[in-house]
Amino acid sequence: IQTDAAINPGNSGGALINARGELIGINTAILTGGGGGNEGVGFAIPINMARDVMEQILKHGKVVRGWLGVGVQDVTPAIAKVFGVPAGKGAVVSSVEPKSPAAAAGLERGDVIEALDGQTVSRVNDLRLRVAQVAPETLVHLKILRAGKEQEIAVKLGESPEQAGAQPGQPAQGGGLMSGVAVQNLTPDLARQLGLPALARGVVVSDVRTGSAADDAGLERGDVSQEVNRHTVNNVAEYERASREAGSQAMVLLVNRGGMTRFVVVEPQ
């Protein structure tokens, strides 16, 4: 809840009440603008959400959340153009965890989740929050868009888990749209340094020139590119071949960053 009530340091965890004296939220944060003062904009956790957390702690001794087991990202205009889907709504699946509820139900990387139990999914945070609020073992129904066709998939949610070779050689410089990006083969040692399985495949981005198309798209040093235009790349040679075939057209890369995969769309400047 966004409010203009005064929330000062020390008020976090305190009550936000309405004019009738009813508890409607738990004060959480203020907007300070970097100066440390109260700008008159505060934020509170809605009381229904806080009550649900309280009841779960009393019942289970911890917060129990529903778990789908996918990595998702918003459908930006660039992603919408590449995947041929409407921009600004839904969540595109960028990864599916092995042995997760999503994997068991048949969700695939590249699927766009449009609705959950008949309610439209507007963006990633909307999907995450709604899934987390559903009890584990609950059967939910997803409407997805796959290869331009709408489908319905039933998923039995799980419980959210607790949070807790060859020589690399010289980096290769990409050409065309990937000009300014240097990559090298992903060795087992590099994979371990990046927190990936030793048998992971792809190419490591060793440098991204500031101001290049890839830099504008958000590609970073240390990213591991595993696909180019939906084609798997296992080494620098395959990456360069796929890049050449794309020419000057927009390219969609499947990038592993810190163990999580996401799509990065590189467009002509």
C-alpha cells in the first residue's frame, strides 16, 4: 500500500490504520530520495498478506509458499517481437527447473504464461506473488502461448524450497550485430567459478564494449550464452556460425547468469 502518512525510521513494523481505526497494513519503508528524510511517500504490507504470513508461522513454524519451478521475465517489446506475442502482458519462461512442478506438467522454455486460474498475468511480479500465495499441492491452471498457439496446462504446485576440458584459448570477437562482444569456450574450471555445473555448455562473455548493441541489450561480462536464436551453442565456433547466420537481424540469446537463465534480445542500433 502506498501512503502519504508519515513513516519515520523506527516505524517499520508499526500499524497503518484508516480513519475508522481499522488495521489495514504494516508499515515497511519510506521514499527518502537518498537524503534520509521522509519525502511523504510510505509503503505498507497489506494486512491480508501480513495475516496470512502470521497464520502460516503459527501453524507451520515458517512461511509456506507455492512453487512452480520456473525462471520468468517480462514480455518486453523486444522479446514480444522475437517471439511473436503481444507486448506488455504475460511472463515468458526463461528456464524450467528439473524435477519441478513445471517440468512435470510439461512447461517449456519460451512458453508465455498469460493467465493463472483464469486471471490475466500482467507481469512477472504478478505471477510470482500469486503463485506464492497458493498452498502447495494445489492444482492450478495456466493459459500459455506456445509457438503462437494458446494451450491450457494444469500444474500441481510444490512447496517453495528454502533459500540458502579444453583450454579456453584467446577470446573471440564477434562481428556484425555482436561486434564488441568477446567470448571464449566454457571450461569446467570456468563453469565452477561462475557457479555452474562442470558439464555446463556454452560460451562465456569475456568483454562487452560500452555502447554496443549487446551492451544496450544488457549483456554482461561473465554471462554464459547457451543458445543463439533458439539454437544450442556448445563452443565458440558454433556461436560464431550462429551469429553469422543471423546477420544484422535481431538476435535472441539464452543467457545463464549466476545459475539462472534469461532471454536477452540484441537489436540493431
